[in-house]
Amino acid sequence: MPQGRRKLPFSGKQKKQQIQEKRKRKQLNAASGSEYNYERAEGNVRPPKERLPEFNVQSINQQPLHRGGKSNPNQYVLQFRRETEEEIKKRKEDARKQIIPVSEEELEFDPAPYFCGNELGFPVRPKWSPDMTREQLDSREYGYFKEYLLTLKKRSDWDELSYFELNLETWRQMWRVMEMSDIIVWIADARYPAVPTYLFTYVLKVLKKSLIIILNKMDLVPSSIGLAWKHKITQTYNLDDDDKAKVHVLFFTSYKNSSEFKEGVQKIKPRGKLKMAAEAAENLLKECKSIIEKYQAKIDLQSWENKISEEKELEYDNEEDVEVEEKITAVPETSYEHFDLFQNSYLTIGLLGQPNAGKSSVLNALMGKKVVSVSGTPGHTKHFQTIFLTPSVRLCDCPGLVFPSKLPKPLQVLMGCYPIAQLREPYSTIMFLAERLNLVKLLNLQHPEPGENEWSAIDICDSWAIKRGFLTARAGRPDTYRAANHLLRMTLSGKICLALRPLGFTANKKYWLSSAEIKNIWKIKGIVDELDTFEQNCIDLSDDEKKPSDQTDASEIEDDGSDEDESCDSDSSEVCGAISSNKFAALDMSN
């Protein structure tokens, strides 16, 4: 209050009225769509019509706007269709039903039917010309995007569609990356490689660009499953005789520290992130050189080859902090220009993928040092970023996008498409996980109701809450929601491992386990001529001759009462003992 002004009385009745008016304004703003603010920098505000209120959009992780700020922190916020109370209530009721484990064949997964072929498609940039003003281009893009969503809404299966991105600004980022890239790289989580089928058609047939699929996080997947996925993708989509329209599949692993996953693994010599990245980067370099030769482009990649050779000779300490020397160039999404394929003196590689697939981690691993921040929260990368790997190679990192599909929502949560902390109902995802993994045995759980043998998702969460000491503040009851949240974060980070297999894997398991190509994956993982204990366990189990006799996985879980959700630094944590000591044991504990 300014000095000198006389203080006025403000009664409790007036305060109550003030709060009611403020609440009413918020409700009106939400109804009109202003919650999904598309406010630009420089004060340019989009018209109210561009807020898509008719689609009942829910903004995830929305941040408060600061008055007088020059930027809008919510411009690229995740936006999904809001779920109804009936949907959430039904899933909660289903989570109380008995868990029925699925068969090994049901762990096989074919993503194609969930993307409905080319029926759903995805928003692509409408035709434009350099003569158009920014306002004209914005209006055309918004009109097209809204028409696309209205077309989806008219479908009879609209309610069956799972989470997908409704933020036009994020799609604009992808359009920009796809336009400026010479080679498009789709990064998929090797545990659940759900690659949109219509993406193949658009990139190869419409854009006429080369597509490379990187199966990332191979350190969390048995090599045999990764190899089977590679063959499945290439056999399904490489049906054209045109060599330029081929899909290339590579493997990658990028993680902080491999020590907790390396029990029983023999190494040539200690290798850190830089060494591990050099193996995968060399494979990516070979594919890029092959593509450039097919297009007869004149781009010299010798500098990239020299960088990889130098990295192979370096000794890298995992504990050493690496300073960032490169300057990240964030290209404004409002500048539009025409790009010709392979016409620059440098190669542009665009990195696309769903949230949490590890795009930024791959970029950092290729660079050999941290140049972009990474996070387990979907939507962490806010806008695309361009970084020169060498003077002749430019990498472009795009925000993660959730494409339209009918994928099960619990699977999308496990894939990291939806922020776990924002889940209103995590129990259906625990149910999905428990049907495919024997969580009771894996986590050494005791039923919360003595004498009961039938488990539900709620029972698992209650038991885990008791084991970890997650109790409510007042009543001291097991904090079921916190326990479910904790289990899902452990799964997302790879501490609890679930990996889906391609169709036909179970019937041909012995073939994939004995394939000569599997040694190429061992190089990426840092494994030498002998199988690691994780792969050996899978071979033993595949013969159905015996089950693992070592019970230390369950007995080593110690309840230290801590809630270390994002790290595995403590020797007493349940992750380093029970799960991570044999991360593939969970894959065959569904029975």
C-alpha cells in the first residue's frame, strides 16, 4: 500500500466475496479456453478462436504466467484430451480385480494395428509460400490443425483414441525439424518400440527423405529381443525396390552409469559414456555415408570420422564432470524458409521421437558431453535445438511428440508419454505391469491382508507402501497412490524391466538367442565374447528346463525407508539389490 494512504477496513464478508469473484473468473477463463494460452513473446497474442475449447484440452505441467514476462512458459506444454470422471472411476474399480498373468505369447506386441495403418495420420504442415505473412501462415496452420482434429472427432472410435498431442506449437516444432533435415532419425525406446506406421509413409514417400530408426536404451533389453525388433521393422517396411526408400535400424545405449547393471559382465577395459557412444556413433556414421552416396551428395564427413576415432583413443572417467563448450543454437520456430535436400555444405540430422525415448540423451552421447538437459519428465525439451557435432554435421533435437493411436493408455504411461506425477489414476498401469511381470516375487511382497493369496493392483501398491514406509500423514494408512507412483518411476527408469517382444519371437526364441548378429549388439553394450549372466538366464529359461535358483534377488531388498526415486546410488536400495542385479529376470517371471 502506498505510503500516506489511509487504511480502509476490509471485512471477512468482503474477503469472501473477493475469493468467490476470483474463483468465478478462473472458471470462466477455463471455459473460454484461456487456460491454454498461446501468448507469444513480444506481446503478440493469438486470437481467442485458436484455443480449441471444443476438444476439452487438458494442459499438463502448466506453469503460472509472470506479469510482464517476455516469454510464455506454457507455449510448448503437453496438451491431451481430458479424461472423464467415469473413465477414471471404471479404471479404479478394475484395479481392485484379481491379477491374471498373461502368457509369454501375449508379451508379443505389434504396433501397426494400434496406429490404424494410414487412417489416423498426423498433422503435417499445410502448403505455404515465402510470400505469406506470419499472421497468414499462423491462420492457415491453425485452420488446418483444427480441421484435422474435427475429422478425428467425427470418427466412431474417437473415444478409443489414447493420449496424443493437442498443442499446435509442438507440432510446429516437428514440422520445422522435418523440413530442415537431410536425414530423419526416429529414436524409439527398445522396450516398447511403437513407431507410428504412417510416419514411414510420410517420410519415405512424401518428403522422400531417408529414415533411420534408433532402438535406444538397449542396456535395458536382452540383445535377442532388440535383434528381433530390428528384423521385424526392416522386413515390414522395406518392401520397396527403391534403395532410397529404405528404413535403417540401429542400436544405441545412453545411460549415466552402468555399474549397477554389470554384474557378471566381462569387459575388454573399463568404458564410460564416451566409449559406449563411439561404437553406436560409428554405426550411425556408416549409415549416413551410405545414404549420402545414394543421393550422390557432396558432403564430407571426414571430420565426424576423425572425432569418433579420437574418442576411441581417449580414456574417460565416469565420475568426471564434463564442461559444456558448445553453444546451443535454438532456432526460432517463426522463421520459414525452403530447404533443399543435401544442398548445404553440412549434413543436418533431425532427431524425432516420443517423449522419454532418449533423444536428448542420444544427442549428448554423440557429442561426448552434456550439451542439452535431459529429464524423465515428458515435455522437458521445449523447442528444437540445433547443435553442430562437427563443422560438417548438424544435429537437431525436437520436443517429444505423442502421435495419434489406440495404444493402451497404461502402455503409454510406461513409455513415458504421460507425466507420472500428474496421473490421477496410476493403478491401471500397475495392473498392466503386474499382468506381465511377477511383481510379488520380484519385490518380495507380503499380502497386506494376512491369509489372502489373490493379488490386485491395489494390494501390490499397499504392500509396497508398507515395505517402503509410505504412510499417510494423519491416519497412518499405507499411501497407495505414492507407492504406485514410486513403482511406475522405477519402471520408467529401468529399475523394473519390462520389454515387449515382436510377433513370432516366442516361437523362434532359440534362433534369436543363437544369431551371429547378436555380437554386434554386445559391442554397443560393452559385452565381449561371452554371454552376460542376464542373457544366459534368458537362454536357460527358454529351454524350460529350470528356473533361476538364486533367490538373492528378492532377499536382498532392504527397506531403508528412503524415497530415492530417480537414482540408484545407495547400496542398500531395493533397486541395486533385487532388480538391477539381474535386470532381465523380470522378463521371465510372469508365471
